[in-house]
Amino acid sequence: MLMITPRILHRLHCKKWSFFTYHHYSYHHHTPNNHLPVPLPPTIHLSRICKHPTTVKTLHASLIISGHPPDTTLISLYASFGFLRHARTLFHRLPSPTHHSFKLIIRWHFLNDVHSHVVSFYNLARTTLGSFNDLVVFSILLKTASQLRDIVLTTKLHCNILKSNAADSFVLTSLVDAYSKCGKLRDARKVFDEIPDRSVVSWTSMIVAYVQNECAEEGLMLFNRMREGFLDGNVFTVGSLVTACTKLGCLHQGKWVHGYVIKNGIEINSYLATSLLNMYVKCGDIGDARSVFDEFSVSTCGGGDDLVFWTAMIVGYTQRGYPQAALELFTDKKWYRILPNSVTLASLLSACAQLENIVMGKLLHVLVVKYGLDDTSLRNSLVDMYAKCGLIPDAHYVFATTVDKDVVSWNSVISGYAQSGSAYEALDLFNRMRMESFLPDAVTVVGVLSACASVGAHQIGLSLHGFALKYGLVSSSIYVGTALLNFYAKCGDATSARMVFDGMGEKNAVTWAAMIGGCGMQGDGVGSLALFRDMLKEELVPNEVVFTTLLAACSHSGMVEEGLMIFDFMCKELNFVPSMKHYACMVDLLARAGNLQEALDFIDKMPVQPGVGVFGAFLHGCGLHSNFDFGEVAIRRMLELHPDQACYYVLISNLYASDGRWGMVKEVREMIKQRGLNKVPGVSLVEMDVNNTTHVNVAV
DNA sequence: CTAGGGTTAG
């Protein structure tokens, strides 16, 4: 048994009771130092000596031996070491639990995030004691309600607080937050308006409520009202203002807030730095984001330790098209102390997918497993990464070994197959998905439709259209409409494509491109041009895909003049830099129409080195017009540029095959074998021309 | 009592 001397007893009692109190209330509730101690149960003194979990049990044992019943302090002690179940059992044995003991047991459960017991002890206290009005407990319960997004509990607490007549601005501010987290903006505002002495925290809580409930603009306006009362925001306030600007895409206002932070000397912590960084990523320049990143990681010694901050920069690079920079930041030695979490890894996997960097991708896979972050959503990212890197078997393996597949799992693997040219496997997976009773969503429909479009699976596409209509996916997503339209166009059903197009409420450049391409495929170049004019009338900015399909449409309809005009318009009026595809389309346009010399001149004038597609188009034209002199010129120049690319030989072979010179085709094939080139395409493609002549591109 | 980062699609 431990011996307690009077000296120890006095010293113990003079200490503040901060151990049992809660935040700002602690100052009002502790026992004043100059009071003589009332006789206290032995556990209060002994509890000070308990520094280790096992000593609690020793204490408990000695209490039993000395005949003392377990009391609140012992229970508290058990709870403080995390033995909550034990604490609960003893609590329920208390002959008459007091207000104070309820308060303690609630607090310990709250600190250990055991929400259900926080609520049940509160209810028990109210039935046992009749009423239970305590500002500390109200704060704890409101925080619990806020975390659980429990509107029933929030409303009940609101009633009890009003009934208790003891509400102060702290509790009301918590109530604003609880209503806000439950998505009840109006109720939050009502409570806010009732707070008599609003602090910066009250204002901030209300601003946060607006920003988090998709009313960012109101949040900014409330900040203006706050400043009318000559109240300045703190680091929390400006943080939510920056988030508001991010959500609204307001770079200008965001910069103003950044200036306000500097002007008011608000110290930037990692939360605010992350918000600012993210604001620049989403509405501004990646360079500005990097400035914030550098400034904060230099100015604060410990600032470089923040995982979320570091991740935000990685995400920024990944989202804004700098995947290489994201990987470099990840491998930067300066940040080696920080371990990535699932958010970091998800973003990095996306960066690898963009770069098709399979080495880093596999390394990240190892990290996912090593850190035990192997959840469904990360597995989905892995599936996507493997698929985009062309490792379909690996993608399928990760998918197949995922225990809790969700819709995204199926979508990722289906889209992966569809985009890597394995349309039939994609369709097969879609069947399996339905057999396993998964409900497809808009993304599924888009993926499967693109598979259908590429192999002309008309029936399946039709049933998907029905499905999409039934579940209202066509009107809900512009992607679904575009995919449907693209599907009908690729299957040669221009009427249905047009019907889908006309029925779509909202259209973007991709939608228009699909429709322009649909007309072009039917040989209706005039229709394509008319659509393009309509598109400009609706003040939509065409993208490079629109011009690619438009030029292809002109080419297929023999509209050389129009094609040249459009190319000019694209380069000179809109300042587009033509891509290799655009050049190929132009050469195709000229060569197909028989203007071979002009096409060759065009190639000579190109500011970049012509690629495969450009020569392919030219050779195709040579074949169409049986002009082998020009064809051989092109062949020689191709061989000079890239003597060891198998695809060129395929083009040459196609040229001879188009004229039925099978002997030459055989010779070229021999040449490929001799040079040890083995990249042989495995499909043959049948294409109908406008002149109704059939060209067969023979696989070599 | 108030605050930060993501992955699937045309």
C-alpha cells in the first residue's frame, strides 16, 4: 500500500485541476488555491502517482483491499489510459453518479472519439439527474453532433440549450458549426443572428458554413459585413475566404485575400499555405502556386513537414499537366521525412498514368502495399495506371484481386480495356458487371459506348441508350450524350446521331466535334461546315479536335478550297499551332484530291519534321491516283528520316497493294524480315471511299 | 467554438 504523507497531500491538492477540465472553462471551475481541502477520497491523491497503465490496476486492487468502493477518480484514471470499457463497467456500478462524474465519463469518451457512448451517457445523465445543463457538456455534444453530421442530435441540443437559459456565445457558435456540418445553412444563420456578442470565431464559423455548403459568394459578403464592424479576420477566417475564392474560380479576389494576409500580418500556417497554394493551382498559374510552396517551405523550419501541404503541390502539378514535376517533388530529398498517404499516392499514380511511367508506377504500387493503404479507391487508381501504361494483364490482376469492387473499379477496368483497343473484353466485362448486379453509372455507359463504337456493336449500344434514358443519364451528363452521338456516328447511323445531338441541352466543343465528324463520315462535308458555322454562332471556342474532324470531313468530301480556308482560319485567326494530325489532314486533303505536287510543297513548308501520318496520307493519295513517281519520292524521304520504323514499310506495302502489285508487297515484306523489324499490325481495315471504291489496307 | 490535399470519363 502506498503511503501518503500530509505534505504530499497538500501539494497534490494545490495543483490546478486542469486534468479534469475542458478548454476555456477550466479557469472558472478549478478549486482555488487558498481553500482548505475538504476530505477527498484516497484515489484523488493516488491518481497523481499513476504514470503507467499497470499502476491503475494496482491502485484498484489496493482500493478493494482497503474497502473503498470504486469512485469517479478511479474511473477517470482508467479512461485516461484508454481502458474505456473498464471505465464504463465501473461507472455503471456507481451507487449514485453525480453531475461531475457524468461530465468526466462523457469527456473521456469524446476525447477517444467514441461518439456513440458520448451520446448515450448524455441521455443517461438527463434521465438520471432530471436535467443536465452544463456548458462544457453542451460544447462536447455539439462537437460530436457536428462530427457525426447528426441533425436530430443537433436539433435536440438546440432545444435543451434554449431551455437551460444558460447559452453563451461559445456554445451558440458551436451550434452554428453543428448546423452547418449538417447542411442546415438557414438554421445556422438563425442561431448566428441570435448571438449577442459575436467574436471573430462566430463570424468565421458562419463564413465557413457558407463556404462549405456551396454558397461561397455569401461567405465573402459576410466577411465584408464583418469588416463593417471593424473586426479583422484571423488565420481561420482568411483560410475559408481563400477556399471560397478557389470554389468560385476568382483569382482576383484570392490575390486580394493573399494581400490582406500580408497587410494584417497574419502568420501563415500550413493550413493557410495549403489553401493559398490550392487557390493558385485551381484558378491561377502553377508558377504562383510554386512560389507559395517555396516561400512557405523556406520561411518555416517545420513547415516542410506537412504532408497535406506537400501533397497539395503534387496534386497541383498532376492536375495542371506537369506530371513529371509531381514525380520530381515526390522524390525530392528535401521531403524524404514525409511518408505519402493515400491521397498523395492517388495523385502520383495519375501522374505515372499520364507519363506512362511504368517503373515509377510499379514502385508506387509497392509503396501502396508497404504502407497498408491497399483500399478500393487506390486499387482503382492502380488499375487506371496499369491500363494507361498498356499493361492490361496487370490492370486486370489488380481489378480481379480487389475484394470490395465498386462502380469505379468496374469503370476503370472497362475504360482501360476500351481505350487499349480491347473492345470485346470491355463488353465482356460489362456483361459480368451486370451479372454481379452492379448498377452502371454515366461513366460506365460512356466507356462501354466507346467500345461499342470502335467495333460497331450496334445492338449493345442501342440497349445502353435505353438504359441511359431509363436512369436519366443522358440529360445528367454531357459526356453520355456525346458518347451516344459518337456511337451512332461511328455505326453509320447519322439520323440517330443527329437526333441525340438536337436533343442535348448543353453541348461542348467535343460534342460539336463528334457531330461534325459524324457528318464527315457520311461524306456530308457541307453539313460539317454548316455545323461549324452554327458552333461559332453559339460563341463556342473550337478546340483542336474540332479542326481535325472538320479538315477530315473536307478531305473526304473533296472540299479542298474550304479545307485550306479552315486551316488558314485556325492558324491565323485563332493562333492555333497546328498539330501533326492537322498537318496529316491537310496533306490528306490535297493528296486525296489529286493535288500531289501541292501536297508535297505543303510537306516541304511544314515547320516541323513530318510524322508517319503525314507521309501515310501522301502515300494513300499516290495510291488513289496511281502515281508511283511521287510515291517513291515520299518513300525515299521517309526512309531517310526513320529507316527503322516498321510502320513506314506498312505504308509502302499499302501503296503497292492498292494497285494490285502483290509482287512488290511481297518484296517489302521480305525487306522487313531482313532488317529484323517485327512491328506488324494485326488487323486489316476496310474503308469505303466517297467514290464507292473499296481500298483494302493489307496487314503485312 | 472556427481551417488544408484525390483517384475513374469525351
